[in-house]
Amino acid sequence: MTAYNFAYLDEATKRMLRRAILKAVAIPGYQVPFSSREMPMPYGWGTGGVQLTAACLVPEDTLKVIDQGADDTTNAVSIRKFFARVAQVATTEATGAASIIQTRHRIPEAPLQEGQILVFQVPIPEPLRFLEPRETETRTMHALEDYGLMQVRLYEDIARHGEIARAYAYPVRVEGRYIMDPSPIPKFDNPKLDNCPALQLFGAGRECRIYALPPYTRVESLDFEDYPFTPSKAAGQCCALCGAMDSYLDEVITDDAGGRMFVCSDTDYCATRVAVQAEDAA
Amino acid sequence: MTAQLTPGFANPPIEAAHAFRQVLEAMAHPGRIMGLAGIAAPAPCSAAAACVLLTLVDGTTPLHLAGAHDCAPVRDWVRFHLGAPLVGPQEAAFALGTWDALGPLAIYPQGSAEYPDRSATLIVECVALQASGARLTGPGIKDAAWLNLPDPAALRTNAALFPRGVDIMFTSGAQIAALPRSTQIGDA
Amino acid sequence: MYVAVKGGERAIDNAHAWLEDARRGDRAVPDLEIAQIREQLALAVDRVMAEGSLYDPDLAALALKQARGDVIEAVFLIRAYRTTLPRFGSSLPVDTGAMQITRRISATYKDAPGGQVLGPTFDYTHRLLDFDLENGQPVPPAPEADAQAGPVPHILSHLGREGLIQAEPAGSEDVPDLTRAPLEFPAQRALRLQALTRGDEGFLLSLAYSTQRGYGRNHAFVGELRIGHVRVAAYLPELGFEIEFAEIQITECESVNQFQGSKTEPAQFTRGYGLVFGQSERKAISMALVDRALRARELGEDMADAPAQDEEFVLSHCDNIQSSGFLEHIKLPHYVDFQAELELIRKLRCAAAQGLEAAQ
């Protein structure tokens, strides 16, 4: 792969990305348009995240890639391999050992630290898109801070279902200004966005948008005084492998008779706990 | 082109990557002083400012050189290494100079309400950077940070424009600190 | 005990090995050569170049081979390769009036200076399977006429001299580049045309068809369709002159559309424009119709709300690399989102059941 530049992208493209990232950091929650490039993986498979990671990587980085919280899902493996090949960076599955973590749909359970960068892959960056399909309209709403439409929609949910019927990609307000889509993470993960010591970057390749949450940024999940936001997960369950009560759980169907169990979606968190338990038992 | 033209990055992909991470850390932690060395810059440009230019500026980003920085050695260096069009402050994506030479912040592009990102980034050359002076709070800052700002009142006006406004990188020798528009500026 | 699924990496490696094996197919059948694809599947090569936005028949042929004939996959390979190429500059506008023509037809004039040239077209063939092609019969060369004497002017220029068709003045010097700057709405026409020329042929065909069936009807005729070779030149400032660096085959279509006139403009004809790499006339005609449909608003036409007239709708969805990537990404795991939905549905059902009980 010596035919390709360090971290795949040419330097002019990286400069363009880096300028966009800095503007995104300077305007937390605002979606900066950037001229996304075709990458060797399809749009919708993490090209935004891959471009952000490529723009940020240095040879000394240790990279972790997760999809659905797991290091071993096919797309995570594919992206990790890509960077190991084109940037020769070290890779890891340990959240604490990574300097850059690229993720799809989860925030790791282990608290992130200062100096780490969490890169989110984002399919639809515009939180207002499902209320208003036109970019010209949603751009004006953000400019005027006119978020009435979103409030109405959320309140309709409450009127109909008794709660806000959004389980993932639950919208947030950044520093009291921009409404932002946190990518399709379960709302269980939303509180981790707030006041996070790590830098959080969001990349939407197909939609050509980059946005960011600098460290220690105030991020509130939208709610109403009488209907406060509650992070949720499988009620009353713990992980069948490590016994964790505090982690986000995936449901696994175990037989044809409807048998099921719950396991941590964050494979590193789970494996670390299992290893510690084995050590304690020995 | 002058005979004394100093070199740019010896290994651009790697050095630009390192420089960007330092700049990113600085922008993500307003007021935090980061190292940015390794470039023999044309006087009066600091090594840190030259590093920022090599990392972020190219033929697609109009650059304004202010005051003493608008001299033949710097212009030649910019032409050779960056190819950036040299422009007045109103059209600048980036601007380089001392605080006094750069002039009022309002003459630089501030971005629009629809596109606040279309605003200038100013590289302000300073005598020294110190973690003392004005109290900074806001995104990127745990509790508070301090930085010796040249003119807190003018910078407070810039912050009040949020989400519009310019973003600033202060450079001195081989050091950089950043002040994005999102930072709240308290008293000294 | 349950063990979490592992082995993604090995599974991927094995899948790729299988793909390579399947691509080669029966080893008793000779391997396809790139030159065979380039010469004998030339229209597929042209489509890959057009939608891949890269003019290189050999690379497009290679992409088709690697993609097992899947055109969109081949376009994707070309686009990804294109990303890594350095950009030396921009070419000067090509002069299609100076085209070396292989095909040129007009549906609006029976004859015009330069004549109608049918060229290598399927148009009047009977679509009967030709079993002679099965056994590779030798093909005699086609008869040749004298080479075209000089430039062949555009047919619509005749209408222009009478002022019957809206003039298309030269645009601003500063042409935006879709591949270097993100799309922004409202988009100017130059940007729209860029998006359309690399847009998916099937999508544009359907949109163009919808305008013919009444969804944004604009009464199009093919004013002129021409296919041939043009020279591409660039101006080199460091040398102070321009050089020709390539000759490419392109297809150009100008449609003639009725325009009733508006408050500010008298009735006259207007045109839609299509320009595509290679011999791609279905695409070029579709592009011209969609281009014209997208001008509905600027021309002040009533009822400008059909899908083909909606700039955001058309431009946001015409790129098949974007659309196929996003469509196919739903094959990726969504355990976490699905789990969140599952919990929500259970909770809502539970609450509804309790409400029902309470009511009884």
C-alpha cells in the first residue's frame, strides 16, 4: 500500500478536513459543510468517521474501532484494518489504551479521558431532517434558533404515548444553542455526551457535514419540565456474561422456543470485567 | 524568489499531522498553551505561526498578511510553500500579524447566521504566551483557564456575536494557544 | 454458556477469497482481458467513466472486471480511485462545435448544415438476438465516407439567430466544483449540471420520463444530439500558453422546450442541456430534460412542484454512489438501535395494557 499517502487521503484533502474540524470545534453543535470525498468503503458505512480519523491520525496513535459497541463486528474490523494498513497505526480493543476511538452507534461504557478523541459515524446529521426534509428550511431554523417544530413534535409524542417515543438518535441541545443529532446512539448513552473530558467529533460523509463537541461541553437531552429525560435500557436485566447492571445490553435469542438473554453491547467492557472476575476467583 | 527561502515540512504528511493535533488540542482547550515547533520561519513570522500556515493554508484559502508580516520574505515563502492568494482583511480566510497590525476584528469575515463557519481565523503573533490574565470559561474548559489576552474587551465583543465571529490562534516562538468564539472572557 | 460471536476478521478474509474465486468463475473459460472489455463492452465502459467522473477507458474496464460487471460497483471503484489523484488544474471549456462527429441527429429539422449522421446506433436495429455473435463470425469493416470538412455548428444556433430561443450567455468565470465544495442550495445551474452528468442514468431517465408524463411537463424535443471526439486543453500560467492534453469522446444533447413566456419574458423556446462522457445518449437526453425541468422556478413557470423540478430532491438523490452506499448500509448490524426500539415498544405496549386495565 505504499502507493497511498499516510492515512490514505492526499494532503490538500486533509487540510480541507482540518479546517472544517477546527471550525466545528469553535462552534459546538453546528454542522460545518465539507466536501466529502469518495472513500474506498461505501457511503453509509462510516466514510464521514473515516475521513475525520484520517485527518486526525498521527503515527503514534493507538486506534480503536467499534460498531454497536463491539470491536469484532465486520465493519469495525474492516475500518480498523484499513487504518492499520494505510497509516500503520497501532490498534487496540481496550477503551483506556486508545487515543482515537471511531464508533458507530455507541459510546464506550468506560469513562473517556482527556486527550482522547471519539469519532462518531453519522448517517443523518440534521436533527430536524425528519420534521423538514429541505436543507434550505432547516438551515434557516438553526440560524434563527427556531426550534418550535421540534418541541411540537416531542410534545405530540407525549400526548400520544405518554413519553417521548425516541429510543436512539435522541436530540440534544449544545451549550443552550444548537440542537444536534448525537448519531444513532441509544438514549442510554446521551448523558455520556455531557461534560465529557474527551473531544467528540461527528462525521457524516454522504451528507458532507462535520460537527463537534469540545471537551467539557454542556449537552442536554431535549425534554420538558413535567416529562424529564430518562436514559433507558432493558429493564431489570444484567449481563449474562459479566453480571454488569450498569451497561447497555443487547438481547440475544438463544433458542427457537423464545429463550433470550442479555449481554453487554460493549465487548471490551464485558471482557475486562470477566477477566477481573476470573483473576479474583483464582 | 529570495535566496534565503526557508524550507517547509521535510515530511509533510507526518509533520502536518503532528502539527494539526497540537492545533486541534489548542482549539479544543481554549487558553491551553501547546508546543508547535520544527519550522525555520521567515522573519518576523514565528515557528508556530509558520507551522499553522503549512498545516491549514493552501491555494484555496485567501490569506491576509498584516503589518510587518506583509514583507517580501514572508510573501515569497507563502507563494512557494502555500500558493495562497494574498488578499485584504475583508476576503481573508486566514490572517497573520500582530494584534495591533491586524486591526479591528470586525473587518474580517464573521460568517453568517446560516453559515457561521465562513469566518476568518486570525493568527495573532505575541511576545509571550502566559497562563495568566483574563479568565476563560466555556466549551473545552474544565472550570476555568487563564491567558494573557491583548484586548479582552474587543474579544468579549467577538464572543458576544456567537455563533458568528472570528476564531483566534495566538502564537509566540514555538507555542500556540487558541481562543475560539465560543469562549467566555471574564475579568483579569 | 453463551459465548459472544467472534471471528469477524476471519469471516471477512474468507468472504473475500470466495469473491475472488467466484469472479474468475470456471477456469476452463479464458480469463477476460481488459482490452476485450474496453473494445467490446464499450458502452458499459462509457457509463462507468461518466458516473465515475474519470475519463480513462482502461481503468473503467478494469473496474468492470473487478466488479464482475456490476456497473455501480465499478463506478464506486473509479470514484474511490479518483479521490487519491492529485489535481493539477482545470481544463478550458471544450468546444463541442469543433467536435469530430460520429453521430449527429436533430428531431426538429429534417436537414441542417452538416447533415444528419446516424453513426453507430441501435435505433433502427430489430431487437432480435443475433446468434452469429455466439460463434465469433468475422466482421467486415463498415463502409467509410470522406472525413468531415470542418466544424459543424450547433443546430439550435439557427433558432438563436432569429431570437426564437433563449440565449445562454457565458457563465461567470468562477465555476464551482461539486467534488471540491459541498453542495449548497439553491444551486446555480453549473453546479446542477455537474451533479446531473455524474448522476445515475436510471434515476435521471425516470425523472425525465416523469416530465414527459406530466409531472412537470415541459414539451421537449431533441434539438440536437451529437456524439464524437473533442480536444481538451488547459492553460498553464507558468508557461503562458495553453496545451492540448487529451481527446475524449462525449455525448451532447440540447433539448428545445416550449416556454409560454412569463411576466418579464416573451414566449420563446428554451433549452435543456446534457453533456456526458463517452457514448451515452440515453443519459444525455435524460440530463437535458431534467436540467430544463430544474429551471422551472427561474423561468417563473407555474406549478413548479413536480419531483423533477425540485432541485433539493433531484440533486440530493441522483448520485448512485451515495444512494447505493446508504441503502446497503442497512445490511450492517443495528443491534443497538433495534434493541432500543424493542425496549421502547415493550414499554409503550405495557403502558397501553395498564391503561386498558385501569379503564376496565
